[in-house]
Amino acid sequence: MKIYSVEIGKSIRKGLTISLKERVKFISFDKKASKVCVSIFYPDIVYSSLALPKIEDEDTLQILIKSKMSAVLEEGKKYSFILQKKEDISENESLFDIYGIPVDKFYETLTVLEEDTDSIELFTVDIFSLIPISHKICGDKTCFHFYADTEKVLITVSKGEEILYVRSIPLPDFIEPSDLTNIYYENFNMTYMFAIQNRRINVESIVISGSSASNQEFLKLCRELTNLDLHIPSADSFITGISQNDFMDFIIPVGTALLKQNYDFSPITVKKEKNFKKVSKILSSLSIFFLLMLTAGIFTVYADISEKENRFLSLKNNIQEKIRLINNKITKNEMKYYTDYIKHIEKSEDLNPIFVFDQMPSLFELLDEKKIIIENSDEKQVIQIFSEHQFTSLSELLNFKLKLNEVLRNYRNIHKNIQENKEKLSLKIDLRIERDSSEIK
């Protein structure tokens, strides 16, 4: 499944299209998918820890939550909530951590992205997008994850996929690069000490990501404070086809695409509509399946009779053909004609350049061939392929060259000539494939 995952910050907006079939695979920095996962920067998320009865009806549960959280909710605004169960208090009551954001943030985001509700696969807050990254690196250990860039700091403390504490801090609009180290460390120090002293959280592992992961002075200060090893997420552990620098820059959209649906802040009405459409689609598919099964049963008997009739006619025609051949002997001239004809067919098949497409599928998946020239002689056959490519970024161009060289290493007798224009972000490729007489049957 292809997903376009996009992050919307204070002023920065960035996204990428990925495939989630087996491993996460980078496809493009542009939107190339109909389904969208989106995370927004929203530092004013509301939080409460509530004891709630076991209620099946979602609407009743939402009313109860709003009533109990009224002290921290803005009057007159509708909110979307996510619930994280902590423990059972009694047979009929459980303790939950509850996070909420205003519903209008969802519809504002739809307007910004020019999307409709059907295209939104998941809508969340960027602080939660760090959870899949932390979980993969730290497993079930208690993980303190610090992310920072030029406009915000995000901190999550989690154990497995359970959130223990979160904090979002917007940074001033104009910061001198030399001041970032102090700002990062001040927020790291304050939050780390609060977590272990006030919240009594036993932090076992530290993860640093974003632009702060390349700040060596900041990393040194963090090691000295915590006496713990620092883990920096590696692109190779999460996604293919993207550089480490780009991964650090786009780690939040990657985490958003990997996030589970229980962190979806879409309004309850939107979730219900999606579920209804999914159930309707399944029921429609089942109806078609049973109709096809019934139709197949009706035609089975007819198909069996038809098959036996066809076999009888085929046997009859074979017998008649053999009788005709016996009665009509082939002359010497006819024999010579068919022999020469078969030899020419064999030679044509041997020289046919279609073998290139059959034997080199991975090469032609990459190329955008503009022209193919074929030259045949008694000694060898030469096939020349010209391909041109235009890219949207230098990293995309370099990734393509790397993939092309990897593919070409698998084949011999290929001579390449690559003309590269980094200013125009374009490549012109000339490949020459030679087959000598020993390779041709």
C-alpha cells in the first residue's frame, strides 16, 4: 500500500510517499498516493488521567470524557480524544490516559492539504509520531526520545508502545545557530530531570533524532548528564531508498506512516463514516463472491458437456488430417522449402534482441529508453540503448545512479556512458550491449 505522509509544523511543511508492503520503501518526496497520513505540530494538547466505566457506546463515552475534562477544555469547542488504557481498577472500571485536541484542527488541516475526509488514513500530533521509532530501537525498555529541529522540540517518554510522558516546545522564530546547543540542552536537561525526579520514571535508554542528532556538543552534554548510551535512529533500520540525512529530516513523516490507528485524532463522526464504508465494501464483496459461486455452479455441468464435445471433434479432426497426409505425400521441393523456412525462423529467433527485455527486467524497470539501435553482423550483435532522466532533487539523482550501478554489476558485456548535469538535475545514459557469435545459438 502506498501512503503519502506529511508533517505540518509552525511554518515548515514536508512529506514523502512510501510503500508499506514489506519493508518501508521510499518512492518520492512528491505526493504519489491517494491515501494520506498527516501529523501536525500542536503543543497545546490537553491531557488527563481518568477512571472510566466500561461503556460500549462510543458517543456516550465521549460525552463522559468531555464532562470529566471540562476544566481543561476550551468552552464551546469540540474535541477529538485518544485513550490509552493503563490498568483495571475494578471489574467495571479502568484507568486511562486521555489526550485531546480541538476538532477544528482536523478540518483546518484538510483545507491546507486540499484533501477530503476519505483520503485521510490517519490524523495525529507529531509528538506521537516518535513512538514507532522509539519502540523499534528500545523494544520494551523505558525510552526517553528527544527530537529537535529549527522550529520545535519534541520529547516522549515511553515503554514499548505505551506513552508515559510527552512534551512539545515551540522555538523562537529567529535563533542563531550558535544558540541551538544551549536551547536543546536546556530542554533536554529540564525534561529529563522532571521525568526521573517528579514522575519517578526509570529511564533505561536515550534516543536522539532530528537536527539535534548531528550536534556533537549537545550529544556530549547529554551523555555526561545521563551516563547512558545515546541511540541515533539509522535509516537502514526503517526505510530503503533514502539517505541518513534525509531520514533525519523526514523522521516524523516516516514515524507517522508507521503509527497505529489508536493514535488517530480524526473526529468520531469521520471514524464512524470510514468504518461504515469499510463494512459496506466487505459486504458488497461477499455478495459478489456468492453470486459468482452460484453462477459457477450453474455453468459447471454445461462446461463438462462442452469439453467432451470439443475433445471428440478434436480427435475426429486429427484422424482426418493423418489420413490426408498419408494420401498426399510431400514432394522434395516442398521438403526443401519447409527446411529452409524453419532454419530462417531459428536464425531470426537467435538474433532477436527481445532477449534483452527478458533477461534484464531490473534494468528496464529503471530506464526511460528514448531510442534503441540494433546492429547485426556475422561476428557479433550490438544493441545500443539511449535513456534520459530528469530529477527533482540531487539526492534523487544520486539514488538513481546508485541503483543503476547495482543493476549493471549483475550483467556482463555492457558498456556504459553516463552524462550527468547536476545543475539541471538530469542524466543521459548510453548503454552498449555486445553478443559475440559464441553467445548466439
